[in-house]
Amino acid sequence: MTLREKIALFPHSPGVYRYYDSNGEIIYVGKAKDLHKRVAQYFVDPSRLTVKTAVMVSRIADAQYAVVDSEADALLLENNLIKQYKPKYNILLKDSKTYPWICITGEEYPRVMLTRRVVRDGSRYFGPYSSVGHAYALLDFFNKTYPLRNCRKKISASGVLRKGERPCLNFHIGKCRGCCVGAISVKEYNDNIEEIIGLLKGGGKQMIEHYRNLMTQAAGELRFEDAALYKEKMDALEGHYSKSVITGADDSNCDVFGLVIEGSQAFGSFLRVVGGSVISSLNLGFKLRIEEEPGDILDMFIEEMRTKMGGLAKEIIIPFPASQDNPAFHIPAKGYKLSLLALATKNARRMQIDSLSKQEHTNPEEFHLQVMEQLRDALGMKVLPQHIECFDNSNIQGTNPVSACVVFKGGVPSKKDYRHFLVKTVVGANDYATMKEVVNRRYSRVLAEGGQLPQLIVIDGGKGQLAYAWEALSELGLTDKLTVVGLAERLEEVIRVGDPYPLFIDRNSQALKLLQHVRDEAHRFGITHHRDRRSKAQIASALRAIKGVGEKTEQRLLLRFGSVSRIATASVADIAPITGEPLARKILASLQN
């Protein structure tokens, strides 16, 4: 039975399918609402597949499936199989960290500590925390507010210190209430532990209100020392939550998923909200082996967090529809939950920027590839902008007009391909006509010599410069062979031909930074050349303005003295061997006035 015949027998049921290569290795695992329809999509019309997916399909030698009762079961089975077999073409979870948890031990006098291992020993675990700094800040707050023990001694209510032992320094300096000497009862100590558990579960508002009521009651009963103690704890809680925890306007309990997908990578940020406060967050990165649907990536992110967190909230905030249906999913349109989603998305975007910055130093080729993929997607290009050229005009009040063309290949400058253009047909400061002339000359020569055309042309300027560049490309019949955009410097907006609205690319995006780098390099290259020509023109005019000094005399003087300033400080006797004494006197008189 051929592969197509086998796939034709797949049932119209939810389930998980597996693709095998010729060596019998699983290369891809996927889930489907309808196995038959989903798998058939890979083989009905190969021309509709993306390049990466087509490569995977060409390596499929066999396909198997497993039927399940629901989409949720399919997602769970898919996730388990991916983790077990790690197929070559499935999404790869890039995050391999062991995140810290806050552990409350199961002892009679519990300790509160940080750990990266979750052990079934009767202890209680809260987290995980993506920031170890935030976890330590919580521990520091607990230790200051609730003097707890941090020693490893086995202490119980019946048996305290053995004979000859003494309490540690923490007891003497007030950082521990002295469990080991019976200075605090098990009940009083565990009341503090319960308050800490309440705070870790997101009960900060309730705890603040509880202490406010106790303070008011103690003050009314003239127990001012107790009232001061309650106020101190209330102030400490308010101070901590104003700095460390995002507190909302309501008492919502939900989990929030922010997701950013760029090229072959995805970045997700998870927020857990309890009682309207964000109590923990986690960021994860995913490597996309083939082009996955956004809903499928979101499904995997949600399932990964379900595993890490031991379950999810009854309300799940997501940025766009997931592939699976779940009544708990909610896409907010306004209000506090929309702001939570924006925060999660901002965290995911921040992780993306940090990831690309690290790649720039660790793997430059992969970094530049990611940036070019970002730029391709941002501009809606069909091909990767491996070869980019940018044009910039330079003139001051119409003098010495020049244009510069810089070339980037693979996301980096290719300086050997840079070109200068002296404007030939345009008179005066006509930036538009200059752009048309230069673009026409550049690509007329490329076509005549059989050179390589760029995938992207960037014009330093607005709609006017872009329109004239487009006109030049149209006359050469190149408009359907490449993409051309203008980059306006004032607002860093991308101008496209025929589009009345500018395209704004995220200012933190590496794609925009690449465009800015290309534009700035063209500007630098053009200004440098223009400055050199202007200097030469000024030198020439200073000497040529003297009657009797021609081009050859000027060249001989500059060759001998090196600059006009040195000629001006020379003596008649120094200049006379080149020009004769009468002209030497005239030159000095002119330059020294």
C-alpha cells in the first residue's frame, strides 16, 4: 500500500498523526480535529506548501495515527509525543532553564526558601518565577516582616535545643523568634506561615485590609503598641505591592498568554493573576522547524504552561484564537484584562529583542538571518532581502551635487560594492530629478553588465524621491523584480509606492534598526564624498581666483606644499622656483589678505 493510499484511509476523527522517514524515525507529530482532512492537506497540492514544509513532506516515508475522544486529548497526546521523541520538524522549546520556586517545608516549624527542585516530601511550592531576583525580593520581604527560622535544625514543640547548644545569632539580633528555645509557639509561628501562603496566592489586598482592621481595633482598645505593630506590617505590605506586584482594579483570577511570532522563532510570556494581582510570570522561547499556524504555536505554549504550573485558571486570556476550542479562552477587547494582555505581549517582545541581541554576539549569521526575516515580513516581501541597496543625495545650495549608493549583503555592509555618482544632467538643487538620474544610471549599468539586482531598494527620503526612483525603475522594466521603499527620517516611517498611508515598524524591532543602519550608512558615505569634493573645490577656487594661476600651476603648488595654508605661510623665495617671482608675490598677497 502506497503512502497516499494509506492516508486516504485515515478517519474523519480527532487524533494525532505521526510522520516517519525512510529510517523509521519520527520526523513530525501533529494534532487534528479531522485526521483525514488535515493530513491530506500536505499531499493534495504540494505547490501550496512553504519551502520548509515541502522539504519535510519530501522525506515522509510512512504515516501513522492515533484516534482520541476530543481535541483536548489530541493536544495532550501531541505534547507528550513531542517531548518523548523530539521530532526534527516540530516546534522546539528553546527554554531549558529550571525555574526557581518558593518552597515552604513540611516541618513543624516550616522554613521558607528558594529551590529549583520540586520534591514530593510534604512541602508546598509556589511559582515558578522567571526572575530569580523577584523570588529573592519576596524572600527578603518575608524575612523582614515575619522573623522566620532559616537554620536546618530539626525542631519540634516537644524537643528544642540539646544540652550545651545555644540559639544562633539571628535570635539575638531579632531576625528569628527563637523556635529552638520555645520563645514562639507552633500556632503563632504557623499563623505567620499561613499569612505568607496567602500572600503567595495573591491575597495581598485582603491581608492589608485585615491588618487595617486589627490596627483600628487595637487603637480603639488603647493597645497602642499592638496598633503600631499592625500598622508597620500594613505599611510593609503596601510598600512591597506598590513596587513588586502589578495590582488591578478588580479581583480577577486568570492566566494570561502573550505571544510574538517572528520568522522561525516565537516568544511567549505567561502571567498568573490572582485576586487582581500578577503573582508570577514566565517567559519561553520556541524554535519553529516548519511554518506553523499561530493557533498551533499558541496551543503548544498553553499546554507547556499547563504542565509547568500543574494546571491553569478557569479563565485564560489569549491574544488570538487558538487551534483548540476551550470555553475558558477569552480575547479581551477593552479594560483591565486587555492591559494585562498588552503587558504579556510587551514581555514577549522584550524577550525577542534580548534573544536577537544575544544571537548578534554568539551566532552572527543566525542573527542576521532572523533580522532579514523580520524585515521581509514587515514589508510584506515574498523573498528574503539578502541584497539591499540604498540611495542618498548630498548637496548644499546646489553646489557639488553627488549621490551615494551603499550595498548590504546578508544583513551587513558590502563596502567594496559602494558607489558614488556625480550628477551630470541635473542643474541646481533638484533632489527628485537627481534621484531619478542616479537610479537610472545604476541599474542601466547593472542590466548592461549582467549584474545582480537587489531584492530591496531603500530611498532616503519621502514620497517625492520615492516616486522619481520608481519612475526610473519603471522605464527599465524592473518594478516587478524587486521591492522599493522610502524611509522618511523625521518619523522613521516607511513609504511604499501607491500606498497613501506610511508603514510604521516597531521602533524596538531589529528590522527597523537594519533599515536605519542602511540609511545612515548611505548618508555617511554620501556626506563624506560631498565634503571631500567641496574641500577640493574651495582649494581650487582659492588658487584659481588669482590671475595667472592655471590648472598645472595649481597642481605643482599643491604637490610641493601639500595645502593652500602652507602656501600662504611660505616665502616668495620658496614659491618663485615654480611660478616666478612676480606671480609668487601676487599669490602670497592674495592668500594673506
